[in-house]
Amino acid sequence: FLKEDDFDDKHRPMAFALRGANYIGRDPEDPEHRTRITIIAHGNPGRDVPNWAMKTAIGALVQIEPFKLFYKINEGIKKKQ
């Protein structure tokens, strides 16, 4: 395993881009009773993270993050009622 001492200023691992967005709005087909939620995520770890590691991390997060978002939404609704 690599240690902090193994890196110098020119050889540090870096991630180029990790971004995401959540869009929440009324469903155009039934705006009175339904909500449309779109989750967008983008990740480009660059050359320092192996492809298998990125796929493993995404596989774990894809199953957890939507539930965390919906939980926060439901908790906010309960507080407002």
C-alpha cells in the first residue's frame, strides 16, 4: 500500500471531476398528484483510480443515495405538516 511519504508534489493521486444534481418538479402528466425526481451523477476519477474500483464504488452508491434523498424529503414534509 502507498503511504503519504511515497508521494511528492508531482505524483499525487487526483480526481478530475465528481459532480451531481437532483431535479425535483411536478410530473407533466399528473402535476396535481405526482412529483418527478431526476438524479444525475458524473464521475471521472482520471488515471489514478482503476476502472474496477470506480465501478465498485458507483455500484454501492447507486443503491444508497436515492434512498437517502427520499428519506430527507419525507422528513422535511413531516416537519412542515
